[in-house]
Amino acid sequence: MNIRVEKACGIDIHQAFLVATMLDLAGTKDTRRFSTCIEDLLNLREWLLDSKCQRVAIESTGVYWIPTYTLLEGKVETIVANPLQIKNIPGRKNDDIDSEWIAEVCLNGQIKPSYIPPKEIREIRELTRSHVKLTQAKTSFKNRVHKVLSRAGIHVSGVLSDIFGKSGIIILNGILNGKTIDQTLAEIKDKRIKIKKMEIKDSLKGELSQNDIFVIKECIDSIKFLDQKIKEFDSKINQNLNGLQKEMEIVMSIPGVGFTTAAAVMAEIGNIEEFSKPKQLVGWSGLAPAINESAGKSSNGHITKRGNKFLRTILVLAANSIAIGRPNKLRFFYERIKAKKGHKKAIVALARKLVSIIHHLLMFKEMYSEEEMKQKNFKLPKFIPVPDFSIDDMIGILCEAGYSVNKTAVKT
């Protein structure tokens, strides 16, 4: 919690407008309404600075708080508050009352600030989260192809481990282009596929309609397009991680953690020194078990799921990768918990253990190692540089949007 200040402001933000209340120790209050367009947000900042406001508290509503926080950052002490922690007493409720309540708890230093990483980390975070969305979209198109094939009685996915691999794509193109099974299999050089020749023939005895063929072709084209975009995002993320190469190597030294996972973890955590103990990082990721206590008896419940849901998802995916990967102490830990409590609880336990390990490694700048296991050999993938927008490109975009831009020479 913060110490008490003489003058503070509470802001209740919505999509189109915000309500700000200035409050001082004498009880004097001034409530004003601003739109969320940049011009009016600049007026808000000017009002706060002219009034010599010492602290501002913003309720973290969706993503609507971000433009306001960005404009106030570095100008006045700004706190982003979790709505769960600043709930008002039930009763009469409107925007003015909400902003006044936020101002009151802000004035008295009763708000626990949410952790907001620096701007550079927030930009990397935007890239990694968009990368996740592209990967999910790609997976969705793959699932659609699987469904169309299964509906048509073609069960090739039960024979091939990946129908979107090199051999799988040859088979799919052969089906879509009307080639015979023998002609298609003749193009495949993989000996493992030729061993399964009869099984593949049996699995392809189905019939696709013209609409099915159209859907599959469009899905495959979309997957190729998304693959290219994902590579571009990987390159852009790598370019933005210039100052975090050592931390990336540390996180990637953990079994089951590759470049994409390590980049997402670093983007979500930011500065590890913000979390003095592993328990704080575990709690912030929402992987800590809830503690219920009554009449002197306490018991652990399910994980809280409060905190950074993106970091929690990444860690669970990494835990699943470790669980099916090569034998190591982390996998043995998962198997031991699984034997007692089942797969799901074991995965969550492993994800929680991963958080603690990552915290320790980053805090002490150590690489992950096990006595019985050779140190993991890893190297960053090759990236194609993604050029940044030039000034002329930016001006062109503005002109296409209907703005007029006058270029003026800058004196040096």
C-alpha cells in the first residue's frame, strides 16, 4: 500500500468517456467528464498537472485504461487498480460515485497497484499475444480439415502422425487434384510411409464433394498464409528482444521450452526483480492454490486463476510439452504426481514448479542443468529481418486514411 497524499484523483473509465474526481484532505472534490479521444485526454492531463495532483488511480477496465495510462505515465504517479480490490459498498451506484470512491481510496493509500511493465516490454507482449492468436487461428483451420475428411469417411489422420507434414500435404494435394492413390504414393520418398501403403489406401476410401474440396483448399491456403505471418511475427519479436538475449537463453535452457514460449514468458514477466520471491510470481500467474480457513481449520482449494492468464496458459502448454518429452527430473515429477492425483493436477503442479524454477534462474542468472542429464543444446532459429516503417510509409498510410500531411525540414 502507498502512503497518504494531500490530493488525488480517481478515474472511472468507459469505452467512450471517463469520469474523473479530484479529492483533497479537506474533502474538496471536483468531478469532471472527459471523452476518451486523445485531445480530451490531453486536457485531462493538463487539468491534473495544473491542479498539482499527486496521485491518480485508474480502474483497469478492459483495454480502455491503456491510452489514459500511456499519456499520464511519467507525468504523475499513476496506479492501475484491480476492480476486485476497489469495490465500493453495495448501494446506490453511478459513474460519479464510483470515481469519487476510487479517489478516496487512492488519497488514503489503500490501493494495491497492479504490476505494469515498461513500455518496451508491453510492446513485446502485444507481439507475443498476437502470435498466440495467429497460432490458434492456424489450429482452427487444421481442425476444420480434419472434420471435413472424417465426415467424408477419409481417416488418413489415424494412419499419419501429421497430415500437414511433408508427406501428408502430398497426399492431401493428390486427393484434391483427383490423382489415384498409387500416383500420389509414388511421389512420396519417405520409407516409413511406403511401409504403411496398404493402411493409407484403406483410409483414403472415401468421397469428397465439390464443396468439401473447396473448403479444404481454402483452409490449406489459409494455413500457408498464417505460417508466413507467424514467421514474420517471430522475426519481429526477435528484433525487439535485443536487450533480453541472456534472459532468453536462460529460459530456453529448460527442457520443453523453445523460442516462442521463452519470448512469451519474458514478455509477460518483464523485470523479474519486481517479484522478490517465487511465491509472488506463482500468485501473480494464478497458479497458487486458494486457502480456505474457518473455525481454525484451513484447507487448500483449486488454483485461484487470478493474475496473468496469458502467463498461466503458456506455462501449462510448456508443462504439457515436458510431460510427453524426453525423460528428465521435471517429467519424473509430473509422473509422480500423476500417479497420485491424475493428469490435470499433475500438469498444474508442474506448471507451478516451472514458475519457481524460472524465477530462480532469472534472479541468479543461472542456466538450467541436471546432474544426470547433459545440458540442453539450443540455438535460436534463423529469422528474416522485418523492416520498420519509414517516414514516407507512415505519411502514405495517413494520406490513404484521408489526412493531409505537410513535410517540413528539421533544422539540425
